[in-house]
Amino acid sequence: MKSAYELAMERLSKGSPTVKLTDAQKKRLADLDSRYAARIAERELGLKDEMAAAAGAGENEKFEQLEKQLVHERKKLQAELEAKKEEVRQAKS
């Protein structure tokens, strides 16, 4: 008899078959993750310095604006990363 886990995995694989990635695709995906993690960290550091300065000066509106900008930029970079990763996954290498 199959376990509930095995049955669930069979149903899942029928709905969306597993895509096999080449070593080159795996390397490219890892490279993209690394580059975008660095870009996100770079933006966070820059904006957090500005946020700390605004908080220290008591500029609450500027602080909130910078906080919203940070969230927006992080989401934008994550979406860009996912789009590029999907291109790599779909490429016929």
C-alpha cells in the first residue's frame, strides 16, 4: 500500500510534471539568486541609512515614504528575479 504522501505526490506530478533542469540552468538560477540578493541588500542598506537619518531628525513623513519605497523596490526586484528565473527554466538548453 502507498502512503498518503506517495499518493499526494502522484497526483501532484500528474497535474504539473516535474521539469528537469540542466546543470547550466541550475548554475544560471543560482547566479541570478546571488545577484538579486546582492542588489536587494544594496538597496536596503542605502535606504535604511536614509531612514535612520530621517528618524533621527524627526521627519516621520520622510521615514514612511522611504519605508514604502523600500518595500516597493524589494517587490520590484523579486518580480524581476522571478521573471528571469522563469525564462531560464523555459529555455531549451
